[in-house]
Amino acid sequence: MRFEAITWERLTDALAEHADAREPADGSAWLKVAVDGAPAARPGGLAESVADALRLRGRAVLPVSTAGFLRPASLRYEYGKRDPDSYYGSWFDTGALWREVFGPLEPGGSGRVLPDLWDPATDRATRSPYAHLPDGGVLILHGPMLLGHWFPFDLTVHLRLSPGALRRRTAQDEHWTLPAFERYEDEAAPSENADAVVRADDPHHPAWTGLR
């Protein structure tokens, strides 16, 4: 896999330009973009930058974080608070994402998207109001381990960290999640399946594959 050095600014512009020129593959009125990466890679930062760049191009954009779609603690911690297999398969409410985020953006959908569902700090529903994404709008879902769920993305970007960089940039008390990301690499192969891969080992000097 060949990587080319790029700045975050140029990367943002390239992704926004590409997204702005794409048509939804499912025939709906909304483009769906994934910014996939471990928390240590800060996918939310890139997602927000691309959202701002798309807004400058006149597009309505709704960034959504998977952190707002965690399952209740009773389900996340069923096998303990530091179980990597649970983190991999049980922490994020993919059913709610299908129902509340992707369902309304299917062909003929309402465009009425729930931006978040569950507050992990209070372990209660957020009760956030629905957001209306108009026709021609762009959903940007960001968070870890997004690929492999058959989500109907039109553009996927994977922020890649080497095992060493992932360990260095992950807080010590979160190291128990590292086996989950190793499993994700083996089972979902995000570096092979994403439309663009960004090497983010050095947060000041990214490199990418270009769009494939």
C-alpha cells in the first residue's frame, strides 16, 4: 500500500471535493460518509473539518458520533467493564444506528435523523431532538470500527494507526481495548476495504492512499 504525504487541510479539501461530486449509490437524496478510526486517531476532528468544508460548498451536513449510540451499561458491562470482545461486538448500538440514522435516509425516507441516543455518563437516554437533513444533505458518521456492519456508506475513510502508535496514543486505562482493534483489523480489514486510508501515526504529518 503506497502512501503520499499530505496536510490535514489538503486532505480535508480533497475529501470534501470528492464527496460533493458523488451521488448516493442507493438512489436516495442523501450522501453517507464514514470517518472510521480508533479514538486515539481522533476521527471526530476530521469529520468536523470535512463537514465545515462541505458547508462552504453549500451542502447541509450532519456529523454523528457513534459515541452517542452506546448500549446501556448493563449490556456493555455484561462480561465486565474491560472485556475487549464486548467492546468489539456489544458496546455500540448498531440496531439503533440502522433505525434512527440510516433508516430515515433510505430512498423515500424522511431525512429526520436522531443525532444521539444514549448518554454514557448518566446511562440514560439523551432525549435529543431529531435533526432534519434536507435533500442533498450529507451524513458523516464517525467513530471506531464502522466497517463490516453493511452500513450503506457512499464514501469511507479509515484513519490507520500502527499497533505501536495505537498503544502510545491510547490512554493507559483504555489499553484493554487494544485487542478489539486488532480483531477489527483481522476481520473487517479496513485498510483494504475503505475508499481512502489515512496513516495517522504522526498527528502532525499524515499520509494517505488517495481515493480508490
